Amino acid sequence: MDAMRLIEASRCALARSQEPAAIVAEVWQSQALAQAIGSRLAVAGPPELRGEALGLSELSGRGCAVLEPRQSGTQEIRAAGLTGIGDAHDTLLGLGTLLGEVGIALVTVAMGAEDEGVYWQCMEAIDAADESRDRVLEMLRRLATRERKAESDGAAMDQGSRGHRVPEGKSPSC
């Protein structure tokens, strides 16, 4: 499945989650997806994104490591279905939105946590999600810089090839 479809599926699943354990499980899924996207961009993405993409992968991995999704049975790892990134710009916009929603969801869980350990897990995961989102924003900045440079050099940009965009702040169509 392409990255945008996985991002949308993650946003929907996170939005539907009500119980703290389910929210944490979806946050873990989202961080695993960010890790997979970062890894893919680090290997095969635009050259100017590779360092930041590697950092995104590492930070998102840290976000997964601090969480303990307590779900009974084996849950499928959504990120394992990643087949391609598509348009890097659109994917990064969607991923940035998802990571912002992850942070908000974690704040909700942390505020209601009765166990101090859960609270601190959430705080560490919020930090990882925030730093991951910062990496995504930096990659978007670098893409914009590359686009401006290409335009100033007289290169023709194919604006018609952009895929489906999930605008920030809009709810996914679940």
C-alpha cells in the first residue's frame, strides 16, 4: 500500500481509538509508519532529504521503543504494508499531520494516566513524535528550497503529478 493510504488509515484508526490502550497501540502504529517512511526516504528519496530521513527513522524508532501497546493477540503492523512513497512532498505533509495528531492523542492519555510509569512513557513518546515532526518539517523546507532553486534555474516543474493531499487540520474520511 502506498504511504498516503497508510497515513490515512493510521489517522482514521487513531481518531476511532477511545481507550488509552487502544490510543497507545495506534500511536505505536503511527510511529512505526513514520520509521518505515523515514527509512524508505533515507535509502531511495531525494538526496537532500536522506540525512533528515534517517534521523526521522531513528526518532520514530525511539517513539516505538518507549511505548508498550497492550493489546491482546498479535496485531498486524500496518507499516509492513508500505509499498511506495509516491510524491515525497504530499507524503511528508500527511505524515506531519499524523505526527501532530499523535502528540495530541498522547497528551490525552498522559493527562488521564493513573500510573506514573504510563505518564512518563507518554511524555517520552510525545517528545519523540514532536522531534519526528520537526524532521518532517525540515524535509518539507528542503523540498521547497529545491523547488525554488529549480524554478529560478528555469527548470519546468510538473505540478500535475502531485497525488492526493491530506490538508493539515482536516479530518480524514474514515
